[in-house]
Amino acid sequence: MGMFLGNYEISFENGGVNIFEGKKEAERLKYRNKAPLSVFVKTRMAITECYENIYETVEQCGNQVRTKGSVETPYGSCFEFEDVYEIIGRDLKINRNVEVLKAGSELGFATRISFFTVDSDKAEDYFCFAPGVWYRNNENAPDAVIGKDLSCESFWNMETKMALPLFAMQSKADGRTISLSRWAADMTLRNTNLKRSENYVDEKITTGAIGMSRLTERTMNYLYYGYGVRTVAGNNQTGLAIDYLYPGADGQTPYVNTYSGLDFHEKPMKLMRINHPVKQGFVQNYSVGLQLGEYDDFNEMMRETWRNVYSRIRDDYFQVDNKAFYEEGMKAFDECTQLYGEAYGLPFACQLPNLDISSISYQFGFVGQQPGIGYLLLQKGINEQNGALAEKGEKVIDFWVKRGICENGMPKMCFNPAENDFEPYPFYIRMMADGLEAILEAWTFMKNKGVQKPEWLEFCRKAAEWIVGIQNEDGSFAHAYFEDGSVRMDDKGISTCIIRFLVRMSVAMKDKRYELAALRAGEYSYTNLYKKTAYRGGTCDNATITDKESGIYALFGFHALYDLTKDAKWLEAAKGAGDYTETWTYAWKYPIITQFKQHPFNKFSISGQSMITIMGGADIYMAACAYEFYRLYLSSGDEHYLDFAKFAYKNTRQINDVDGSAGYIYRAISNEACRFDEQTLLCQYHWLPWCTFVEVQPTAELLDNFSVYEIEDAEKLPMEERLKRNGYLEKYI
């Protein structure tokens, strides 16, 4: 008895499940589970043990296979299972119903759906993908992140930590891939009065975990201070499995700088489990999707598995008037940009909801975005003949041009008005890119309005000369520099960030040296970042670890090279960077609570937020590339990018007070980074200028190039006209 999913046959034999590739032959067996009914029980000793059994009945019912069975434990409990298998689209949907028929002495339980690999049981033989959580072998992740140490036994992550509830394993040998995902975005609110601990019971939780595990004959349990307790397990299987665990657990990870003085002959570890109560009549019901395939490389696998789940559970578009939102954002910028000391700029941080100023410091880019905001004020002021607004924006840029450059041409990073001097901040190549692009854009805008600003272009030229001079022989750039130009942080993971500036300068200055430098940086990044999915270091205030913003800047850089050369290689890389970047976005939603009476999440959802670094917090920075994804759609013809562009353009607004219901002083402001993977919002509850900048700047670009505020309105133009407007480099000539 069996069913077919593409080139694979799912066969039910001897109470187990086998998955064959092509013909049903022993050598074509790829995945299996000899005992699909699996229960983890929390004993009275608070030790988790595993007990398994086979299906007792298997029936074909039309296009479904219905299976039943039970698991009895030595502690007196009996769990009745009913699994229903059904092919839907590209997935095998597995719906599971588990009822506690008899309650023994156990304190809690969890169940799991698993498939064991046949070809290899070594974690090192697989690339893994979980959106925002795991890329390849997590080579560039911090030590405490799951997947970094492949010698561990359990690699589960709570699905609330994932941009989509998805985990995939790809064989390095042949590209064969198996993935599991939550079937629907139907999670409910857990018991938020409980604090997560190492092994606790929550009757209300409906959250699973996805990942892989390597079962052994002994249980794995850790006390809160990291001591491992092992007992004889009840499971009958060993090997490497892909798992959906319900309710979920955070897998085995080392404590970092915690309990480091304890010596158990093993390093202190943690494994945080959640259980449902072992109570007669208690029922679990959940569904997962199983997808199978073969892919040429990791990037292709990542794209296809992401898109499959995205198409099934992406949240609806948030309804927002982006013209009104843009006006609100610019109003905030206008009123917050003032003369502090001797320089015009915006505060570094202000407390919500009324923007009580916490600190004043001007950053050239990154979280400050001072020249970028100055350009937006200038642009709007000139376009609307608002002299005061234009003058304010011009003064912001003039400050940086006059005072913000070193003798060697390096832009300065961080100015403190109270000290009337620049702070000893690292010279980040990414922060330089932000400010330099803004000043070049301002020069271009004024030039095309018939106003010459030669000092602005000269500022950019000096910086470009310095950048060309410090480029490494392999085409890369260091992460950060000292004021004398020597290397301060030598990681090369953000080498893409300066490419777009160099491309635009090559056109503006008609200087082939800048074009050559951009191409050399592109070649390095193509080989070492795109091909290896090794984007990292995009956020200046974090370590050079896997993150989202490095993907965004790779998209900017590769796409700029395609604009310049029309070489399909760069479009391929731009698409690859875009595919990676969008996987950091919470495309689904689940309920959370906040600790603030005034917060948009009291009404709206989390979809559109995006993780910052691997296993880090979340923010709205995906809004920054909404316009670029629209351009990527026009360049490639791939309509998925159009869908994601609209999603990023709309759903990121949900953290803003767009309808005034939260009572913020401005409707286009929001808190900075936050966490909500425990279904409770944790954040600083303060606003930084970049939060609004990354949301209104794509609107300014859409308005400048397509004369509309909404992507849907740009789509009303004839395709020939849209393609023409997508080629923007002419304005720099």
C-alpha cells in the first residue's frame, strides 16, 4: 500500500513508513520510520524518555491513507494515534490526532513525526535550512546557535523562531532533500504566565519545533545548570532523523559564559522541553507538510522549499495607505530635524510614544541615516516648493560635507553635538556606503534640477578614491577601518555593500576605475558570498555573523552590476541574494501579547518583521528593500518577487501606529529591535531614525522613478514603460 509524491513512493509496510526514490527497490530506499508512533514522556523524576510503536492498522481511503495505533508506557499511560496521509500539491500532508486514553504517573508528554535518513546518519553529510535560523552548516553562526556544533544529538528549534515554520535537510552528496513544515498558521497563544524552563508542562501551547536529531539508546536530559542526566531510553531506533516535535523544544546547545566554572567532564549544556499534560481525554491535533526533491545546490534548495511553504501560509497583505504613511514619516523627520549645538540632525534615540529624547548623536548611516534623511527632506522640499524643508535637508548634508571627512578621504562615522566632535567610532564600510549613496543621490537630484553642488560631488569623489585605494587584491573590503586607513576588523563578509556606490560614481564621474573596483568586489562576492551562501556582518553593532542586512546589500550590489553591464551573471547573483534575504522575513503570523498599553501589536500582527542576525531579534529593516524587490521582478520577470515586494512594502507597516489607535505622536514611527518568539513582545520601546527612514525611502524611490506611491499603481503602466523606468543609471550622467 502506498502513494506517490513526484518521483517518490511512500510505502506503508510492517507497521512502518518507507520512502523510495523511483521504483520500490531496497537500494532506492531513502527515508524510513520503522516505528512512526513516538511519544516523549516526562517521568515523575522529570526525566524525558521515548517510547515507540508501529501502526496497527493501515487503510487506503480514496486519496488518503489512514493509520491507527497506540503506545503504552511502563508508567501506565496509553496514547492512541490516528495519522492521515494525503498528497496535496507538492506536499504530503500528515494530520495527526493523539488522545490520552489512560493517564499513568507521567507528568507530561510530547509526540513527534519523524523520518530517518538511510544513506548517511552523519549530520556533517547534510546542509540544513531553517529560515532565519540555519543556513548550510551554520558556519558563520555564534557558538551557542543550534547547528554550529554538529556533534550534538538534538537540533530542534521552536517554530516561533523561524521566518516560516520550515526545516530542510539536503544531502551534500546528491542534493536529495527532505523538508518538514507546519501545515497552517493556526498557532494559538500559549500560557504567557509561565516562564520557559528546562522541562515544563503547558496545557495551552500549540507550538511545535522542527529540526533533526540523532537518537541513541540513552535519554538526554539537562538540569538547569547544565548537568546531563542519562538513563536507558525506550526507543527502538537509532540514526539521523528529521523531526516535527509537538509541543516543541529547543535543542541541545552549550551554555556560553554561564555556569562556565562547573566541570562535569562535559561542557554544561541546555535542552529546553515543553510538554502537554498526561491527562485522560487530552487530545493533540496537528498537521505537517513533507516535501521531497533534488536540487543542484543549497541556494536552489533554499529558494524552492521557502517558496513552497510561503505560497501556503503567507499572511494576507496588510492594508495601508502608503501615500499617507509617507507624509506622516516626512512630518516626523521635519519636526525632529533641528539645530543641536552647531549642526542640523536628528536625535539618536527617542522614547515612545511621545519621542522623549534619550540621546543625541548623528550617525553617517546605519541606525542614524543622517545624510539619507537630509536628502529625503531636500527632495520633498524642492518637489513641493517648500523652501524651509529643502533648506533643512540641505543643511544636514552640508554639515557632513564640510566636517565629516578625514584628510585621506574617509567619511567620518558618528558626530556628538554635545562634544561638538566626532566619536571614536569604527569606520564601518557598510556605514560609509549608506551616507555616501545619500550624498551622491542628493547631488544627482540637484544637478537634474539645474542646481550645481560641486562640493557634494567632491566629497563623494574623495571617498571613492580612498575606497579604490584600500581595496584588497582579491577585490574584497574589510569590515571596518581605523582613521589612518588600516584595517580594524578584517572579515570580508560585507564586501558587497560599497558596490552600488561605486557603480553610480563610475557613471557620474565617467571613471572606469570605479567600475573596475565595483566589478572586482562583485567577483569576490559572487564566489565567496553568493555561491557559499556566506552573507554576514551587515549590522555594524553586531559580530560578523550570518544576518539579514548583508543579504540586502548583496542584492543592492549585484543588481547594480546588472544595471551597469546587463551581464546575466549579476542578475543570477542578485536573485540569489534576494532569495536568501527574504527568508529572514516573518511571512506568517502567530499571536503575541505586549507589555505596553500603547503598541500597534496590540491590534496588528508580527508578519513583515524580519530577524536581524541568526537567532537574534527582529525589526522592520526588510522594508528597506521593498522597492529593490520590485525592481528585481522587473529585471527577472519572476512574479514571486513582485508578491514579496508588495508584502515587504505593506506588512512591515504593522509595527507603526498607522491608524492612530496606539496613540503615538506620529503614525509612522515604531520601536527598534524586538523579540517575540516566546509570544511576548520584548523591546526597548524607543525609536531610532532608521526605523522610519527604511520605510519611507522606498516610497521616495517609487515616487521618483514611477511617479506613484503604490506598487499596484506602478503595475498599471505598460510593461515597456516600467522596464524603461527600471533602468535608472542615466540620471547620474
